[in-house]
Amino acid sequence: MWHKNNGKSETEIMQNRFTAYLATAVQRRRNDYIQQLDRRRQIESLTEDFLFMPECSIEQDMFLGLPILMQLEDSVLLQALKELSCSPAN
């Protein structure tokens, strides 16, 4: 027959402590699981947003913050370096 645990005997006190410990452990594990899911969703959404961004080349990214004259000089320098690497060696 089942009777209510009133926590007066030593075994009932121990059972109450264990039940409280178990309930706390389950609640913490549940919260950790929910946080992991949330982090994974945030990372996946950031990755998806990054994949659909308009494509920019590395050269454009480097030149964006430079003044116009420096951009022109750098593009001329880049073209000269490309021509040097393509020319046959003596």
C-alpha cells in the first residue's frame, strides 16, 4: 500500500534529498540541451546568411577603404605584376 512521504524517518529524508537532486539534474540537463539547440540554430542561420551574400572579390574588399588615387595606383601595380609573372624568363 502507498502512503505519503512526510520526511520524518531517515529513509524518507534520504528519498526526498535524492528526488530533489534528480529533479535538479534533469532540469539543468534540459536547459543545457535547449541552449545547445539555440546556439546551433544561431550558427546555422549565420552561415546561411553568409552564403547568400552578394559575392565580392578579395581585391574589391582591399580597395574599398582606400582613396580613389590609391585604388588606381594599386590596380595599375596589380596589372604590372600580372604582366611580369606572365612574361617568359630570360
